[in-house]
Amino acid sequence: MTRALVQTSEFRGVTKQPLRNVLLYAPTIIWVNHGQKQLWWHDSTREYASDDWLVIPASHSLTFVNEPAQTAFHSRMLTLLAPPPSEWLESQPSHDVSVEPRVAVTPELAFCFNTLFSMPRQSMSTDAQHHLLMAFYAELKKHNALHLLFPGAETSVRERLASYLSVNPGDPHHIETVASHFSMSPATLKRKLAAEETSFRQVLTNVRMVYALSLMQKSRSQLNVALACGYQSEARFSARFKEIFGLTPREYVQTIA
């Protein structure tokens, strides 16, 4: 089976969409094409529109408001599932967590983004995907922006787990089966996640909820979305959704159309 090296999502809204605790489990680039995104960043707000990308490393949660302008809000999200060569990261500037996660869009970067965004719709080999992804990383490296997506060489257990779960978020995902995939015992996996101040259930819930945001852009059936995310109870799904994002699934759907 061909392994996908990027995942893509699109988000739209006709009224304000306030969301909190949106977990980005892998390095991600968000490009607002219409409207603007107001991001809460270090006790202040930052605005993103079509001229700049929001670039976020793995295992970060965002709080923001999507705002339409003259037309409906529209953004595209590119999630990157394979890292650049480690020597490229070593040559980049050291990462400062206080630096705003913003990259100005150039024609070259826009071309690379659009190429990768269309890649999942093509029947491309893993090798071909890899070459295109590395070309994008090379362009980011030229702009001294690669470190914003990859601030460290080490991949956390949380990041590895979230990337694995995100392939099929609605599957049962028993911890015993998942732990064996990582050649660990369930107790070891729990201990490593606890050291990163999280848990198996918390990572799985966050991955499923972000998946739900994407599904709800296409489906208005809360029950169908709940089932696709691994919840047999619509009420339980709704409660988890509101607990994490601060609004109910119904309230979120009302911002879309």
C-alpha cells in the first residue's frame, strides 16, 4: 500500500468560528485564502490572511477565530507526515518559541503548496511524493523557515502516536494493539505518554475531534460524524466536542452554512 506523506483539509465558514484546543498532531501549514484567522498567541492576537502562512510544529494546540470577509471564510491545511533530512535542520537558525509562526507567501512557496495540496488526489508512488515533499522543504530552507515546522530533531511519542491514530481515527484503537505497533507494552506506552503530560485516551480523543471538524465541513449529520469518529453515542460525541472546542457540533455546523 502506498503511504501518504501529506494530508489535506479545507475549512469554510459564513459566520465567525471560535475554536479552542485544536490539536495539530503533525507539522502543519494553514493558508487562509478568504477572510482571516485571528490566532491567540502568547497572550495577544495575531491575524492571518492570504499573504502569510500559519506554520505550526507537531503536538501544538491552537485557539483562534475564523472570520469571513466579503465572502465566506476559506482556508486550506497541509499536514506533513515525513521529516526533512536532519542535516537540513541543523543548518537552520535555532528555534525561539516566542517567534510568531508566520511565513510570507512567495510565488515559489505558493507553487510548492499547491502542488503538495493536489498530491493526495493523484496515484503517486511514495518515492514520487517524497521527492516533491523534499523540494518543498528545500524552498522553506531557503527562506530560513524550516525550523518553524521542525524545531527539534526528536519526535515525541505523542506525535508518533497521533500520526498513527490519524490514519483511521474511527477504528476502536485498543491500547494493547497500538502499543504492540510501537513495540512497547501498554504500561510502557502509558508511562512515556505520562512523561509528556498526556495520555492514550487524551491523544485519541483530540485526533478524533480534529477529524470531526473536517468531516463536518462535508456532512451535516451529527450521528454519521460521531460514528465515523468511533463514537456509538451521539450525545457522548457532542459532549466531547464541546468539552474540547468550546461549542457544540450543532453550533459549529451553523457557522458553515
